[in-house]
Amino acid sequence: MELFVFIAFQLLMEVQSYDSPTVKVSPDVIRESSSVKISCETPADVTVNQCYFYINRKEKNIKVSSSCALDLTGAEVLRWAALKSPESIYINCYYTIHKRGINKPSSESPPATVTVLDSLQKPIISASGDDNLFNIVCEIPLSVRADFICSLYTEDDDLLYQRVSQRTRSGESSLCMFYLSLSELFARSVICVYSLKTQPEIRSPHSDTFTIKGQGLSQAKLSVSASVVLETDTIELRCENTEDLKMEKCVFIINGRESNSKLSSSVMSHSLDLRSVFGLEVRVHL
């Protein structure tokens, strides 16, 4: 009996002396149809017999590999875990060495995470703020451990900003926040989308359209000096306020593009030829 206890103690000490392995997954975010390489990296000075992989800290349905590597599709990983996408799955491994006729296991590795996605839900867009600064929030309703790139676009598909997502405290969603001035958003519609750097890239549907109107401001009135002119003629455009308020400046915008805007501050008018007038819009700053 004493001999048996001594041998068991010696075996336990040998097992504890083996360095634990490290699990690596590449890439760590995949589609169901794409592949992931899972490797169990073992100490260089140890002759490994086999490696054992298990998921979500449940030592059942173990996968064994003599090469200490697995090549699986996202669908195969989900079947292994008995789960459906979208899901983040934790993977651990350990190895054995063959010594004195016995396969002796190492301690387990820290977990690595692989996230399997197929399709993404559209984000939820909202805003809060005052007359000068707005906080645009793009909420990602997805409870997986993955980083996202959020993009904020105008209704004309012009990119305004990009952000990396930040996970909420509950872990049930991620948020991207954009801070914009009223002059950047006045009477414009914006949408947000998010994407993952996968191969191929996974991109969400765009959010609902969100439009910010001027808070408490009346609509501007645009008048022109002539409705029909030649290309060589000029016309005067006048921006008028419908209420008795002092206007700070007027911005004349052609075809909805900021890049084509004309600014007038001293006199609320501007002279343009016919070719640059078509489709003009006006924004007023008070």
C-alpha cells in the first residue's frame, strides 16, 4: 500500500512539472463556410504523444490529434459544440507523453476563443444631444466576443467616421459612438453599419435611416432672381428666414453635396451661373 501511494505521488509530481500548452486559433472570427486552424503549442523540450482538444470547459466529445493541430470549418466547430451561430466558443487543450508504459497528461491550457458567424443583424441607431453637439449611437445586438468596425454614412453613401466597437457592461451588445456637431448633421440623414475583418469580410445590413432636424428653427426660404437664364447669365440666390431671428450665416448646397457648398455671411445671397444652381438646397445657421 505504501509503495502504491509513493508511485502515485511520483506520477502526480511529474504531471505537475510539465509546462501547460497554449491554444492558438487562426483566424479567431469565421463564417460557417470558412476554416479555422486550431493548434496546441507544447513545450519544445517535451516529446508529445498526442494532444487533446475540448470546448467550453467540458471534457467530453474530445478531439485527439497526434500532430497537435485541427483544421475545421465553422460548421464543424458548431456541430462539435452542439451550438448554432452566432456563437463564441472556448477551446482548451492538453497533451500527453508516453513514459514507463503510461500516457501522462499535462495540465490544461488557458482557453482560446473562436467566434462563428453566418449572418449579422442590422445595428440600431439613436442619437441624443443639444442644439450644438450630438452623440450618435450605433448599437450592435450581438452577444459574441469579437471586435467590430462601425462606419457612419450619409444617405448619399459618403463615409463620415469609423469607430471600433466597445462592449457594454452586460456583454449583451456592443456600442459605437460618434460625436458630431449640428452643422455636420443639419437636415441630413445618416446610417451606420458594422463589419468584421474576416475572409471574406462579414458586413451587416445598414441601420434604419436617422435624420436630425434643427431644434426649434424654422425652415429657410430660398428665392432666386430669375427662374430661366442662359448658361452665360448669373442669378442671385437669397436665403431668407421665415421668423424674426438674426441669421449668422447661410450655406448654399448644390445637389446635396457639402463639397459643392457656398457660404455667405455678410449678405444672405450668392450669385451663381445656371450650371451650378440645379438641385440647390439651403441650410441656415442662427
